[in-house]
Amino acid sequence: MLKLSAVSLAFLAIGASGASACITVDKDTDIFTNSCDTPLYIEYRTVGGGCYTVKHGAASIKAQGEWHDPKLSEACGAVGKFHVNYAWCDQTERDDGTCKLNY
């Protein structure tokens, strides 16, 4: 398993709801943290390698909650550097079908 700390990752965060400070990622523990007071839906992918180049990861994170995905740091056959893109929206937008995620 190749940990994120061994792979130089660049994070691009684009919040569909405009709350750009709500989601953060700890690259050493593979934990997404929702620092806002509303539940959020997140989708993420790896670019240039990693486990999520084809099938994207997704999670619903409670207000002030966390999501751990141990596969986020795995190379899954990649030999070079890769980075993670992620986007999110309010969980209510996801439930209503109005969530529009842009990476």
C-alpha cells in the first residue's frame, strides 16, 4: 500500500454549494472532515493513478463528521504521482436531485 504522504498529492476542492471551507482532507489518515453544521454529500476521484480513476468514491458526511477511505492512499497499480479531486454539495440537494458537482 502506498500512503498519501509518499505520493505528492495536490487537492482541488470545488464546493457546489459554495462552502469551500467545509471539507478538508488529512492526507496521512485518508479522512475527509466536514467542518460545517450541515450534512454534506461528497464525490472524489484520483487523477493520474490511484484506485478511483474510473469508479469514483462517494460518501455522505454528517455535520461536523468524518469519512475514512483507506483506498484513497493506495496506488492500485499506479507507478507515478497522482492527485485527488473532490467536490460536494448539501445532502438535502443530493436527496432532492438538485446537486450539481463540478470537479
